[in-house]
Amino acid sequence: MGVVAESWFDSGWRNEEWLDRWEIPFGRWVEESIDWLNVEGQSVFNVIKWPFENLLNLVTNDILLNIPWPFMLLVFVVVGFLVRDVKVGLGAAAGIFLCGVLGPDYWRFTMQTIGIILVAVIICVVIGLPYGVLCARSDRVWNITRPLLDGMQLVHAFTYLIAIIFFFGTGPVGGTVATMVFALPPMIRLTNLGIRQVPGDVVEAARAYGASNLRVLTDVQLPLARPAIMTGVNQVLLLSLSFVGIIAVIAGGGLGQLVLRGINTADPALGAASGLALYLVGVVLDRLSQPDPSDDRTLVRKMSAAIRGRYVVPDAPSAEPVAAPEPEPAARPVRPALKPAMAVAGGMGLVGGVVSIVSAFMVWVDGAGRISSYARPDDQLLDGAFSGTDATGGSWFGITMLIIGVLVASLSALVLLRVRERWSSWLPAPAGLVFTGVAVIGMMVVYLSIAPHDLAPSTSHGTGVYLALASGAILLLGGLLSWRNHRMGQTKTRTALARVALGAVAVGLLIIGSFSNWVNDERPDAFTPEQQRLIDEERANPSPGGVSASLIAQVIGEARDEPNRYNGYDPEGPTLGWGILIVAIALAAVVLLGAAMPRMGALWDALALGVGTAVLLGVGAWVVSFLRVSVNGIFTGAGALPVLMGCGLVIGTTLGRMRQRSLDEREAADAATADV
């Protein structure tokens, strides 16, 4: 006995070598199990694989990738309107559109990502919802399931990716299966939690009225557990999105493949663009899957409630009393004091909108492309008249004017036909016209600041540019004329200090952006205008003794060493910095005046919102117009990034103040009506 103890004590049990000799072959067990399942259970895995494969082909290849992108954007608008409101629908379409213009094939990768997420969410809901109900109904099932769910969430994804590769192979199908495994637990947990949190007395009351277990589930428990269930769906969606980057290692497809490519090639541009696309997809799907906190009844639920209400039998003895759906609040007519103001706003808005529409089809550029000459060198030799919607004319500046004109003219015509108070909170209300007019004028200031390319022949602005500027002036004048009879002019702001601080940050971002690069030309044979002139002169009048060849070779070598970058104030570049600087000065003036005269806070907010939107539209139109015609090696610089951040800060804070002011005014009006 002593010898055994001495042998064990001297065997080095205090060192790691002793543990190494005691190896539990868990990995080999799993390997053998996988090999056996692959041989004996192939038919079972084919059955499991079938819905994933067919759903992916149906959703991604047959639907998402088969629908032209304009119609797909319209689908997002309609879906957003049905589940939330028009604003969410337009925002969703804008986010998906931006994903598509981030680079080549980004639209295809975005649709693949959405397809993978939708298939994973569908299968998770189909499996998780009934199984969560079963867990809520049976404590025994829940006690068995909970450790499995813990394992699915705690075990790292790469661990079971190995098994999924063996069972389902690499590619989108295996990636979707792995995504489903990763995202399923929240659906089961939250469904179980939501049903268990339904008050017991409500369930007992339903049973006392003779409801069966199925009726209790469908009519009581599931409706009351809806917030928890929808949270589970939302969590499934977000977890599926977060898993897209992980399944890229098994060729799962989608935007995660671009992220992985950016990591492998150490390409920060690719990583940033694909990361932004993933973020936009996540925000869009998150907003579409979340209910409106102010009203959890979507349009679909309101319609279904109305249909159900038509078939309720009121005298049925066993039927539970069904509450009638709440009627939609009718839009109250405009007060007599506001009718003249709304008539002026509607008339001026209609005129300004029509002028905006007409301006988009007029001549904007007479000569070489003003924007396209920077993105496509061939356009430097163009000569002709181009309209606002032409790629070599106003491009997206003109298209934006067309969209604004259609929107303003349509809403103004509706107001003139039937004046309702619900239109007075936005277009063509005084605040809406002021905001839109300032946005149009500021956007055109940015456009007018764009200088033609140095190598292009003489160019000039056409009639459409000045008509667009006039339309903004008409809208602004209409808003100011109708403002005096509008109650918003008498409100007072209480956030002067915060307004000045946030405004200073926004102005600083705009100024930083104005000094940044706006055009980067990284083609190997790219020359600055000065270098190109020197080369042309030497070729036209060669110096004796081979000096010309030496000078040309020197210029070419310098050009290859350093790419051409043009900042906002470079005289050889587009000089966008001057337009942005003018708008930044206007923003600073509006912020300071708003702090000095707080009683006109609503007017200053409308002006600030217009200035911020002006830069957003101007810079956005520049970037999209550039992308529309750019060739390989030429792209927009990083100046747009700080400018867009400043615009977002201005627009976000101003909209928050305007929304709060509108709520305060509505509460005051309701209180006054109740007192009367």
C-alpha cells in the first residue's frame, strides 16, 4: 500500500504532464458518431436539408434576385406601410437602395443575405412557436428543453459548424441550417415566457365561460403573449443577421462573404462598405419587425379586426363578448383662423412644386458634363445641352428636384381640394414649406459651387438650374407668408444651450468635410490638369535633344507615385467646399438666431432642418451622380462622411424638437377643447 502511494505521489501529479496522460477521447467519440450518422442517416439529413434548400431557392433566387431592383424597393415601401407607416417604408427602401450602390454585386449579396435571414426566421418561427407553446404547457418538457437551449446558446458557433459541414456540406444551405440552430433558442424561450406570464385569473375566467384548451390558447394566451412572441421574432432576426458573418467561413454567401474577403485581404474599404451594408440590412429588418410603440395595431391587424367584427354573432350564448375595434380618430377640420394660411400654403406649394417638376426637364448643363467630367474622363470632351435628369447633366440633382416637385405639388393639390388639419403638421404647412424651400435652395447652392473640370471646354448652367432655385424661393416665400397666421410661430423653445452646442458640433463637421477630399483618381495613367497640359505641350512642340521625352517620363513617374486627390477648395477640383461652407455659415446663423429669439423656435427649427437636409441632398446627389458614371480607379473622397454625420446630427435633433413641440401643442389644444 505504501509503495502504491509513493508511486502515485512521485508520478508528477502536480504537473500538467499528468493531465496530458489522462485524455478523455470526447472528440474522437463525436468524430465516430458523425461518420456513422453520415453513413446510416443520410436519408434523414436529406429530409432536413430539403426545406432549407427549396426555401432558399424560392426566396432568394426565384423572388428576391428575380425582381428588378426598383420593384423590390417598392415592395419594401409597401411592406413598411403595412406593418408600420409610410415613413418606415420609405426608410427601409432607402436603406436597401444604399446597400445596392455601395459597390459591384452588392445588390446580389444583399438579397442573398435577406434571403438567408428570412428562411432562418421562417423556420425558427415554424419550429419555435409551437414548441414554445408545448414548453409553456408542460413543465416536464420545459425542464428537459432548457439545458438543450443553454447548450445551443453557450457553445461557440464554430464548434457546431464542423458538424454541420459534415452533415449538410458548405454553402448557403449549411449556413442557413447553422443560422437556424443559433437563432432558435430565443424564439422558444420568449414564447414560453410570454404564455406563462398570462395572468392565471384571465385563463380561469375563460375556462369558466366554457372555452376549450384550444380556445384558451388561441383567444387568450397567444394574444396576451404577443409582445413577448414578437420580441422573440425580432431577436431571431437580429441573431440571424449577426451570424451572417460567421457562416461566411463555410461559404454561406451573403454580405458576410464580403466581410470575410475584406479580412483576408486586409482591405479596409471593402470591410467598411460590407459592414455598412450589414448594418443597414439589420436596421431595416429590425424596424420592419418591431411594432409601433404608440399603436401596436398594424394596418393588417386593424383590417383583420374589422373583418372579424362583421361576422360576430351578438346573440350567441356561448360566444364571449367581443369589444368593437376602436375607430380611427377622424381628422379634425382646420380652424377658421388657419384656413387663409393653409390656402396660401397650398397655392404656393402647388406653384413651387410644378416649377420644380418643370426644372428637372429643362437644360442644366450646356457643354461638357459638369459632374460626370470628374468621374468619367470621356465626358470632358462632350458638347451639347443636357437636362436635369441626364447622367451628363444635373443627374441626381435634377432627379431630386423632380421627386420634391411631385411630392410637394401632390400634397398641395390635396390640401386645396380638401383642407384638413392633419395636413397642417407637415407639407404644405408653413413649417413644411419653409423646410422644403430652404432645402432646395441649399442643395442648389451646393450644385452651383461645383466647378467644371479644368480640361473640359467652357460650360455654363442652363435654364433648369435657375428654375430649380426659383422653385425653392417660391416654397420658402409661401411658407413665410402663411406663417403669420399659424400657431407654431408663437411657441417657445427651452433648449437654447443644447441647440448651440449641437449646432457647433454640426457646423464643425461640415467645415471639416469641406476641407477633405472629394475626388480620388487612382488610375495608373491619371494626370492632374497641369501635368496633362505639360504633356500635351511637349508632344505638340517637342524640345530638341530628347528633352521632351525625358520631361514626359518624369511627369508620368510622378503621377504613378502619388494618386490625384482634390479637396473641397482645390482650384483644379470640383470646389464643393465653398458651397458646403456657405451652408455651414447659414446653419451657424440659424442656430445663433434661434438661441437669441426663442419665441420663434418653430421657425428656426424649420430653417435648421432645411439647412441640414440641403447638405444631405446636395452631398447625396453628388455621390450618387458620381457613382452613376464613374470608371474604375475614380471614386468620391471621404469628405462626404463628416458632412453626412453633421447633417444627421442636425436633422435628428431638430426633428426631435419639432415632434415634441407638436405633441405639446396637441395636448394644449385638446385641453382647451375639453375646458370649453
